[in-house]
Amino acid sequence: MVPFLALMLLTVVQVGLLVRTRVLVTHAAREAVRAAAVGEADGEIRSAALASADLDPRRLHVLVHRGSGRATVELKYVEPTDVPVVGPLVGEAVFEARATMRLE
């Protein structure tokens, strides 16, 4: 009974960490598109995304598209699942977020 409860607790912790990362990636995309909308360079846009969330820069990929009066930023982030016992069973999680804003 105790091992089952421990496994369930670790699963809840892992799910919580993944939900947190999903929220951070969405927030980072919104901050990055704000920087893109005011005409910042691609490096500054990436910096804005990283500054807004606690994400590993080595795992974050940022694509910026500008056209038709709009800026679109696409983020892709690979999150390791490193909670003991549960993490290796799940594997790495990939989160993607996209945000679009009118150019100023």
C-alpha cells in the first residue's frame, strides 16, 4: 500500500511540474511577441522570453515571423521529466506555444 501511495505522490509531483512548465512557456511566448511587436531584434526577443520565465536556455527554441502587419513568435521547449521513478517512465515532454500581435 505504501509503495503505491508513494508512486501516486511522485506522479502528482511530476504532473504539477509539467503544468508549471506549460504555463511558463505560454507566458514566455506572450512576452516574446510583445518584444517582436515593437521591432526588437531576434536576439532581444529570445532574451525577453528567457527573462520572463525560469526556462533553461539550452532547451528553448524561438522562431519569429513578421509579415502582414503582425509578429508571430513560436516557442518550443523540451522539459526533462526527472522526478524519481516516474520521470524515466514518461520521458521528455515537449511544449509549444505561439503568440501573435500587431506590429507597432
